[in-house]
Amino acid sequence: MARVTIKSIAQDLGLSRNTISLAFKGDPKVSPETRQKIIEHASSLGYMKLSPETDIPINESNHIRILVIRRVDQTAYWDRVINGVSEESAKYKCIINISVVTQENIDAMQLPIGYSEDIDACLFLHKFGDAYSRKILGNNKIGIFLDSKYYTYLEPVLGDVVKSEGRRSVMQLTQSLIKQGMKKIAYLCPYYINSETFNERYEGYCAAMNAAGLPILPEYVVTSSPYQDKSISFRAALDQLPDLPEAIVCANDESASKFATILMQRGVRIPEDVAITGYDNDEYDAFTPFFTTVDCNAYHLGKRMVQQLIWRMSHPDSPPETITVSSTPIYRRSSQKYVK
């Protein structure tokens, strides 16, 4: 008969080894209901004490090991998210490892650098696809996701989601353009991988246009792209427009900056000829920020992911949760077309 260990108990119950270890030690991080379930299961298997030959010792100090998984992305937004994760992790004695995953890794189903069976939880900062995410999580790792893929059909829920509010804030940005007298307003989100928050931002644009009685013209709307190469997708999105709109509502600051650069190279003035808005507040620490945007509280999103992980470890049987963090529009020069 196989020896009963913390690892085998964790696999049986679909929990992390750290949660099992904390439960045996009576740590208050584990809820009484979960601890009782663990103790009853362990007792039924005849488990009496830790087995030093087979148990992993790293969790004996109650450290929680977290793997933070991200894609290659140089925008300031992601640095602020990771800063939030790092600061909050320190409060809970978490040990974090950050791993960059490429599309080649995903296509080959290669586990990220830094991955090991000792990991208790994974924080997913980007979208990696369900199959790859499931492989990383295995049977007993907790997954916390920053945003989620835009679901067009039923798919399994892999973990809790933390995201920024997008609908109301983008609606407010679009209304600010309409109040200046602009009517031909485009919405451009030329990304290969879409997301729930990107969709909500588009809904905010549509809500503002509908409330003002303005038509949403399909030829001025881009909500996805067939191109993974952003340098191609941004130019393709602009080139498909029949003519220049009065304003462009962009999915984020990255696209706002890229579109502005391409347009200015073509002799178009921002905002005199075309007003532009973004999202993310990537210029938050710039000396003279230019783009009207939305502060999505990226730093707090990172902190909230860790807080949700700690809560989930004590409530493994609770249904999956989606936490929405509020955001705030910031009005700057790029959208003030008719404001002196």
C-alpha cells in the first residue's frame, strides 16, 4: 500500500500542499470547514504524522510559493501590476517567481522557467489558452487570473478572476468627445487575443453612442485582429477606415500611442484633426502626460490578486469569484479637440 503523505492528501482533495500543512498545524488561514475535511480524510487513510522521506520540506515554514506568469510586454502597466503583487506577497510570507512565457512555449506546451511541483499557486497576468493554463495548474494548484478571455461559448472556469472596470469609464470618455460636438467616433482594438475587459470597454463606447443617438458604423469599429504582429495590426486597423474620424476611442494606451504615432507620420495632428483616448494610464509618471486615459489602478490589481489567493486557500470549496476594481477617467490634451 502506498504511503500517505501531504502530497497524496493534497491530490486527493484537490488542494495545495501548503493548505494541507497549514491545516495540520491549526493555522487560522485555513477555514474550520476545510480543516475538518482535511483531518477527516487524513484520518480515514490512517495518516498520523508527516513523512520526512516523502514530503517536501519547503512549506514547513508556512511560506506560500507563487509563480507569476506573464508574456513579453514592455508597457508600464505590467510593471505596476507586478509591483503590487510583490508588495502584497511580502505581507503574507509568499515567495514569488516571475516567468515570461512566449507563444512558442505555449505552442509546444513547454512549462515556464521556474515551474516546479513545489509551487502552491499561479498568478496569470496574460491569456495563455485553457490547455496551457490547465497544464500549469495540474490537479492541486490555485489559479488567480488577471482578467479573463472573452467567452463566446461555455468553457470551464479555471480560477478566480481580478479585473478592472471598463464599461462605465470608457462610456465617460466617449461622452466627453460627444459633448465637444464630435459625432464620427471610431473604436479601435486591433488585438489578436481579446479579453473580457476589452469587450466591456467596447460596450462602454457603444453605450455612449447609443445614449447620444449616434450610429455605430461597422467600418469605424475594430474589435480584433487576425495579425499577431502588433506593428501590422495597428496599421491594418487604420488603413481599413474609409476616412479619418473625428475621434478614436482606443482599447488601451499602447494602441493610442501607436495610432497617434502613425497618424502624425502621415501629417495628421492630434488632437486638432483627430482626438484620441486610451486606457491604462501608462503615462502616470510622465512629466507632461498627453493622452486622455483611464487609471485602472494597476498596482491595486496586483495586490488584489494576492489577497484573493490568500482568501481562496482558506475557502477552497467556495464558488469561483470575479473581483472588479474600479477605474477613473483622466482627461488630457489628446482628446481636447475643441477645448481651449
